[in-house]
Amino acid sequence: MSEKSRGSMTRRQFAQTTAAAGFAIMASRSGIAQNNVDTLKFGVIGTGGRGFGAGLNMLQGNDNVKLIALADASEGNLRGSRERYEAIDDPNIRPKIDITDDKCFVGLDAYKKLLETDVDIIVHATPPYCRPVHIEAAVDAGKHVFTEKPAAVDPVGIRQFMRAANKAEEKGLSFVSGFQRRYQTSYRDTVAKIKDGEIGEIMAARAYWNGSLPFSRERNDGMTDLEYRLYNWYNYCWLCGDNIVEQHIHNLDVINWVIGAPPVAVIASGGRAWKPLEERYGDTWDSFSCDFEYANGVHLISMSRHWNNSHNAVFEEVTGVNGKSSCRDMAEDDVDPYIQEHVHLVRSIRGEEPYLNDGIKMAESTMTAIMGRMAAYTGQRMTWDEALNSDLSLVPADLSFDKDYPVGPIPVPGA
């Protein structure tokens, strides 16, 4: 289940070939929806809790948008999400919901059917395993994109996601990722001040996401392997990328943002100490500790873990020659970042703000987390170039509700 990389790519080449797909102003954009419609129509792919929330955030933040389509592999997820949307009685939101039976799609190919509709924007919030395939298909279909993080679960998926982000830039399609800290006023203003030299040259950094297990679910009677894997997706590496990729990525992204680039190498460790050896806990680890090295000599000490009944800490910190910062301590929050990221997306589409495409930043931070996981799993020092060019592919090539998908084995360094 691997794909050979299409030639070797260095970190410098990666930066050079993808820089144009970052934040940029474009004089001519074929994808400006304001040229076509007054009301931007959108659909949600992945209608679980985060999908429902992201769709609601789009409705809360923007006028002249309308939710018209839903897609999910699970009929129960889709039905529950539709009922929640249609139960909303807020007069500022209710008129913007117009979901009909013919635009509700269920199954592993449901995303394809939604992309055939006349939506202008997709809100993507599936488990991470399918994100590269779905996002590339969305861009090919000419849709603007909001997608939750992470970008992928393996290097093969990262390269596919990068191609999609670059293609979106070529088409003038706006592209926003679910790194809400990048749209949070306290972070945005503080990071800007740090970059302007407020605490001097950065010497070191720390980032933690130490918390309890988000969820693990028992298998319901009659569930096939794939139904259960999707239902309990947070506990399988090929579906979520492990906790360093799915969750700790937020903290790693902040440090990359401050430094202005991803790290060049990492040494890591970790393991599975708290989770019992049961199917519901899958094959993921419950702790990672990483020492990331950046090109400018800065080291980031990173910790992430899922341990119930333990000391929790979620934060980012950078140390400069003139002081420390939590990366959000020099400004106050004034808006909900979960809503604001959708506001910026729509403003970009309508030409009210500069063209926005942060897909490559999302890919870089996801690759940072994947690199940390690879170093920990193998027990080896991992460089950016080695990780990015790896042919590692975790996602099964053939997904079917009629097939078996055994769990494990749990990774052991050196094995």
C-alpha cells in the first residue's frame, strides 16, 4: 500500500515550487464567485460533530451564503446533522439553510455526488484519511475550499494535497484550512509583534498538547470493520494519523508560523502506556516527545499525549533574547476564530480581501507532525527531505464495507 514518489524533492525545492500557493494577491481569478452569483452556495462533506459545527460557523459569519448539500459515508451522521440544521430557529440563520433530499448523499462516494452539484464552496470535515483525495477532487471540480486539518496522514497524501493546493492557486480558488489560531486576533497580533522583534531573536520554543483521550467507542452490534473504523476513527493511525498529527498539529503550526518555516529534522520518542490493548483503543500511541530542529538553529521541544487522570497542558511558547511569549499574550480576542476563518474565506472569494490560499502552510505543518511520528515510530532521526519524499502510505488502497480491516500492530521503535 505504497506509492513511489515522483522524483526526489528537497526542502528548498519544496519551498520554491509551492510558495505561490500561500497568501497571494491575484489580478485575475477565474474562481471569483461574485462574478457568478450573489448568494454563495455551499455543501458539507463529513457531517459529524465538527462538520456540523463548521457548516454552522459558515452560516453565522456570512450573509449571502446558503447551505444546500450534505455528504457523508454514514447515513446516521447525515440524518442527524440535517435534523440539527433544520431545527435551528435563529432568524439570522434559518433562511440560509435549504437542504433538499436530492442533495443529500450517503456512501464512500458521496463526496463525488456532492461535487457534481452547483455548490460554490465545500466545507470538508471528514476523518483525515480521505482528505487528499477529496480535496483534489473538489479543486478539479472548481470548488472553493474550507478544509479541517490535518491535510493527510502520510507523505504520499501530503504530496497529493500539495498538488491540490497548487492547482487551486492556478484556478484562483480560495482555500482555507481549519487552523483557527491563524484567524484568532490574540495569536495574529502577537505573532506579528514577535516577527517585528518584540522579544528579540527567537532562541527556543516549546509546544504541548497534553490531555485526556478525546473519545474511544465500543463497536455496535452488526457493524462491519470499516463501519466501526469510521465510527471510532480517532483510534486508528491510518484514519487519523495518531494524536500528534490529528491534534498536536495546532501547536506545531503556531511554532512554524512564528519561525516562518517548517523544521529540518527531528528526533522523537513515545509509546503506549495508558491505553489498554483493546480494539476500541486501536493501534495508536498515547504519547509523543519530539525535539524539532529548525534551519536557524532553534529547537522546539514538543509533547503530546492522551492520558486520562493526569496533568494537562495545552500551549505554545517561544523564548527570545529579550523575553518569552505564549504567542497570544500581546493582544485580546475580539471575534470567534472558528467563525472568522469562514469570514475570510468568503471575503476572499468575493474579492473583498486579497486572495487567500493557506493550503501549503497546512501541508507544511501536517508534514511536521507526520515527520515527528515517523521519527518516534522508527527510533531514528528524521530529516524533512527524507520524510517528505518517503513512499509511506497508510490508507488501504481498496475501501469496502464488505472487507476486513484488522487492527495493528502497534508500532515498536526499531521493529
